[in-house]
Amino acid sequence: MNRIFGSSSSKTPKPSLQDAIASTDARMSSIEVKIRKLDGELARYKEQMSKLRNGPGKNAIQQRALRTLKQKRMYEGQLEQLTQQTFNMESAALTTENLRNTMATVDAMKIANKEMRKQYGKIDIDKIENVQFEMEDLIEQANEIQESLGRSYAVPDELDEADLEAELDALALEGPEEEESSYLADLSKAPDFVDEAPVEFAETPKEAVKAT
């Protein structure tokens, strides 16, 4: 049969969720137009019944208004169902989009993890530790060189700390005495000149009378 009539190799693609939502929205719009039209008819029947008295004419218009109201209620029920369907499909579309984003994130993390493993595979921890040890040795050698260059040749290699402390105590005791003795020595010095003549050259009152 396929050889005689042939068969289509391409199948009609199934509608997507977004297509179903768009189709449902179009149906809802069409129903809303019908409901607005029925509202207009009901308003006209209401106006006509308000102008008529009770009787066959008013009863006939009332029956038309009831049929129109039933149609409106039916369309409103369909509209409510389609609204709920649209809400469910939009929720499913949102969930699908979130899952798609989650999968994309997971794929990106897998690629990043693979790249990190590749990069870390090129790093040798033993070589890094050897570099650290070499740096420590070099720093220690540099410190030894600095200590050697800063060594003082005038200071003896071995000094008794007790002797040094005793010498410091002696210097502390001698300091004020030396200052006091030097001060008294300065006071005892005779001045280079005086206002009066020395005593041995001064004349006594008696000798001055005899002289006159």
C-alpha cells in the first residue's frame, strides 16, 4: 500500500506548550466577544420589558431573555475552564523553563569542573613543596649572612654579664660625686681679680696716723 499510494516521511510536528497556550487564548477572546454580544441583547430585552405591560408580548420577550441568559452562562463556564487551563499550561511552561535553566547551569558546572581538573592535573604538589623548602633555606642563609656582616669586631666574644652589671652600678654611683666635687672645686678657685687690694698690702689705722 505504501508503494502504491506513497507515505509521507515527514510527520506533522506536535504543537508545543506555547502553541497550546496561544490557541487557548484565542478561544477565550472569541468567547469574550460572544458574552459581550449577549450582554447587549439582554440589556435590550430588559429595556423592552420595562416598557410593556404584563401579557403575551412581554412573556415572549422574557423567554428570549432567558435563552440568551442561558447562553451567556454557558459561555462564562467555558471561559472559566479555559482560564484554568491557560493557568495550568503557563505554570507547566514556567516549570519547564526553570528545569531547562537548571540543566544549563548543571552542564556549565560540569564543563567548569572538567576544566578545573585539567588545570589542577598540571600542578605538581611535590614541586611546590620543594620550592617552599628552597625559599626557606635561602631566607635562612640570607639571615646568616646579615648576622655575619653585622658582627662587631671590637667587642669580645665572651662577656660576663655579672661584671657588666657591676660596672654599670659603679658608674651610677660615681656620677653624682664627680659632679659635686667638680662643683666645689670650681667654687674654691680664686678669681682672677678682686675689687680691693690684698690684705698684706693694706695699711692699718695706727700706721696711717703715724705716717701723718
